[in-house]
Amino acid sequence: MPRIGVMFDRDRAPEELPGFAAAMEEIGVDDLWVVEDLGWAGSVSTAALALAATSRVRVGIGIAPAPLRNPALLAMELAMLARVHPGRLVAGLGHGVSDWMRQVGAERKAKLALLEETIRAVRGLLDGETVTLHGREVHIDGVKLVHPPAVAPPIVTGVVGPRSLELSGRVADGTIIPEGKGPADVAEALELIRRGGGRDDHEAVVFTLLHVSDDPAAIERETGELVRIQAAWLGVEPSELFALIGPAAESPAKVRALAEAGAGTLVLRPLGPDPVGQVKATLAAL
């Protein structure tokens, strides 16, 4: 069985986060994951709230866009959280959505170089090193954290392309695989990650849409639009999108298939009202 995490959906009101995080910890999930999408909420502040509201769960950032983040400042922010909450933070980084990056004047041409150099710089700083890096996109000269964490958080990427997956295997501790990807996609991604040098302990974090219901009309009402949007982004038909949508009794076989393909963590994204109830029903089925 993989680790089971839950996403705090970006559309939920921010003031709901502390109570939601506490409820997830109480019902026994392993992880709580937060997101950073343009116009919604900053991931570092969101992660800080989630960590403060809990005492056990691991909190993952999925993801901070590298074009928006100076590596030194990001390392300073992550180090603060990791020192106060040792062993409970996962730092996710990615390329960022191109349209959003253009909207804020942060689009960069050398995306692969930027992500790799950012990860190398942030990791070195979190490890307590004095970092000097003059790359294609990142320039840091003799920077060292005064308060590096005793336990450096793992760094994972949120990437989808073949070259980016190979990069993740080369420099990251894990990879976030987006909603809609099924067991075959997970296995294919891990093959590319291994080709890039990924170790056996490279963590595949698979996000998946969740809605527990036996009612087709309710399923369409609560999930239909998002399923179609996500399917279009992935370039597949909505019927081909992998998700935990439908009767709870179908969930164990789907989760088992993901685990057999190599998923180390499954992050549920509950859709519709009563997300806590949705997660409880899924955990009971599992």
C-alpha cells in the first residue's frame, strides 16, 4: 500500500485550511499536499499553516514554479519550515505553467537549465553548504544559510515531459505525477526517471481525482467539467482519464495497480462537497 495523502484544493477558502489539515491528521492520512497556482495562494505560506495545524502528517508543496522563485530566498523559506517541523516537509519544484509565467513576466527560455540549477542551488543551501553557481539561468556567489535545517527536506519535481522526467531522476528525490495518469503512465515515467539516474528510492507521488458515489448524475455534476479539462490538458479522452471516481469498492484495485506500477505516495484530490467524508469513505474501502 502506498502512502496516502490528500490535497487541500486550491478552490477551498484559505481559512478552511487549519481545520481541514487537523481533520486529515485525525482520520489517519500520511500526507497533506498544497498547491501554488497563479492567483490562488502561495505554497510556502500555505504549507506553514498546514504544518502549524498538525503534529504528524507530512506536508508537501506541489509545486513552486522555479521561474517565480529566487533559489536563495526559496531555500531560506524552506529551511525555516524544516527547522521548526523537522522531517515533515517535502519541497516540490517545477517549470511553472507557461501562460501564467508569461502573465507575470517570469517566462524563461532555458526551462530545463533553470529547474536543474534551482534544485542544485536549493539543495546545497539546505545541506548547509556555501553555494556558488554560475549557470545558464541561476547565479549565486558564496551564499550560505545561517540556520540550515538539521533534516533537509526532500526535493521533488512536478514535471511531465520525457527530458524533464530524466532531469528529475538526475537531481530530485521524487517526482509528482499529475492527476489523470494511470499505472502504465507511472511505470513509463519511472523508466524515464531511471534513465536519468533515478535511484530505487526515488519517490513517485501520484495525484488523483477523487469522488465517491454510485450516482452517475452526481458524478457528472461534481466532476465532469474538471475531468474534461484535465483530459484535454493530458491529450486524452475523458473516459481514458485515470481517477478514483465512482463506487468506493472500486478504489482498492485501482490503488493496488498504482502501487504495483511503482507509486510510493497517492495523493487524493477530493471533488465536490464534504471532502473529509470522501476521504473517510476511501480510507475505509482501502
